[in-house]
Amino acid sequence: MRNQMRLAMLISGVAAMVGGPAIAETKRDSREDAGVQKAIAFQRAKDRADAAQARKEARHPDRFTYAEPNPAPAPRNSLADQQRRDALERSRQNSADREAPPR
């Protein structure tokens, strides 16, 4: 009887040691699977939204015209720009007229 009890305890201990990590791993895998499924669902929703936008643009191309990018801005010749250039020129002349500070 005593040997049977020891054997039963040994078997139950081994089963707990072997079965415990396997249960934890399946819980972790299910969490990872849930995250992957969530990412896949998000990507599919994004793809559907992109396709809907493409259909809208195809139906009404005049509403979805995009401006061509300007390669270089045109030179600005406003009064404010001219005054800014004049002030910069006066500043350069004044700084050239000053003596260098003593060291």
C-alpha cells in the first residue's frame, strides 16, 4: 500500500511538472494568435478603405485632382522682401565700418 501511494504521488508530480509548462505555452500562443489576428483584421480594413478611396477617385476624377509640386518657388519681389534685403545690406555695411572688439 505504501509503495502504491508513493508511486501515485510520483506519477502525479511528474504529470504536474510535464503538464504545467505545456498549459502556459498554449496560453501564450493564444495571446500571440489574438495579436496576429488583430493585426490582420486591421490590415484588411485598411485595404478596404484604400480600395473604396480608389473607387471614389475613379468615379469623380475632377474632384480629386492633386496639384503638381513646384520644383522651385518663384522669386519674391514684394515690398517687404525689398525692405528686408535693404536692411541686410545696411547691416553688413555698418558691421564692416565698426572696429573689431579688443581681445
